[in-house]
Amino acid sequence: MFLGHFAVAFAAKKADKTLSLGSTMLAAQWLDLLWPVLLLTGTETAAIAPAGSNIPLEFTSYPFSHSLLTVAGWALLFAVVFYGITKQLRSAFVIAFLVLSHWFLDWLVHIPDLPLTPFSNEKLGLGLWNYKTAELLLELLMYAIAVALFFKSRVNPGKRKSIITWSLIIFLLVIHIMNVFGPPPPAITPVAVVGLLQWIFVAWGYWAD
């Protein structure tokens, strides 16, 4: 799941117009922004899947970034920090929902590799990634609906902001298509390094909105 997480971030603007797109992207994508750091430090692990696999990566251990218990903790932390900064209870709830939504969207597409807690061997995942066409269509549909909702929530952004926003929307779509149809990554370290570049999308979101 890549585009789907950003879809939720775009759609969240309809729920709370006061939130910046950068903030909703930060919350919705937080787990995947944290994961590369933990991967590079050896705190969590992953491997390149064997040739011919439907999924290019094997997520062997990511208890701190992707277990349901820790994700709930991250969601609570985001809500508390965001409320402390903004004093907006509604916005804090939306931000917490976005953080938590990441796990449930991953649960939909991942094979059973998502841990319930850092201490549990039980792992979950419905495995929609095994059905490439269906998964792609789902994410594209989510993205299209979310972008439409985003623009319905926007009032007179101006030409410059519109260009910045549309460039972000198109760039994310291109990246997603490349991820789906491109060659598998050569090694895990490049995956982590490229993953860190997702912070650019957060900055882009603040720039656009």
C-alpha cells in the first residue's frame, strides 16, 4: 500500500479543512517514514523476496513501526502532541485516525506479516497484494475519490498552489505505477534510503497547502 495511504491524507482535508495537507500526509504515512530509519539502524529487518514473488519485499520484523499495539501508541502520541500545539480537539482526533488507518490499510493488502504487538508471534494480513490487478484498481479508486474530496474542501487556493498540488498528485501516481510495474529492488539498503525520501512528500504537502 502506497497510494492508498496518501489517498487517506488527501481525503482527511474534507473532514477538517484547518489541517494542512503536509500534516495529514505526515500522520497517514508516519509508519513508513519511521520504518526506513529503523531498518538502517538494524532495529527492524526486511529482505528481498525470491524472484517471481508477487511481493518484492519480505517484512521479517517490524514490531516498533508496524505492530498494532505500537501503532495505537503512535496515534495517541500524535494526537496529544498535535492537540498540545493547536488546541484543536477535532484535528487531533483526525490526526490520530490517520496514523491508525495506516495499519488497517496495510492489513488489507499485506500477507500475514503484521504483528499485533512487539511481543507476539501472531501476525495478520489479508493478502490483497497477491491479486495485483484488484489491489491496483482499489488504490487508484481510493486516490481518485480522495483527490476529488480534497478539491471540494479547498477554497480559492490560487494558481500557484494549484500547480504545486497537481504536480504532487501526478508525481505520487507516477511513483506508484513505477512501484507496481518496475523491477524489484536490488537490495534492502537502497529500499531504506529511497524510503527516507518520502519526507519530501510531506514537505511538498505543506508547500501545496
